[in-house]
Amino acid sequence: MNIIDRYKKPTPKFFRILRNIGIALATAGGVIVTAPVMLPTIVVTIATYMTVAGTVATAVAQAVVSDEVNQGIE
């Protein structure tokens, strides 16, 4: 299965929640980094890490697919 097929398949509920949290982190970090006001260096550094962590969490959570074999067990 290639990456395009993985992104098209359904994502389990836990990873959809994780993906949405990642999107929120990346968005919040991006807003802080691009703020038109001067912020302390530590705030900008934390916001940069939030952006990276949110982007990675979103990409990984989206690539997880449901296991079709075990669907009947739940």
C-alpha cells in the first residue's frame, strides 16, 4: 500500500482526534510565530516547536488506517 492509498482510507477515531489536535497546535504555533508584534524569544521558540510537533502529529495520524480484518471484533 503506497502513501496515497493510506491517506484515502478511513482513519480510526482516536487518530482523527489526534489529527485535529495536531492541526490546532500547528495553527496556534504559526499564528504566534507570524505575529506582527515583538514577542520574547522563548515564546517564539516554543511556538516554533508547537508548529513542528503539530505538523508531524497531523501527518502521522492521517497515515494510520483502520485494520479491516479486526473490524468485526469491536
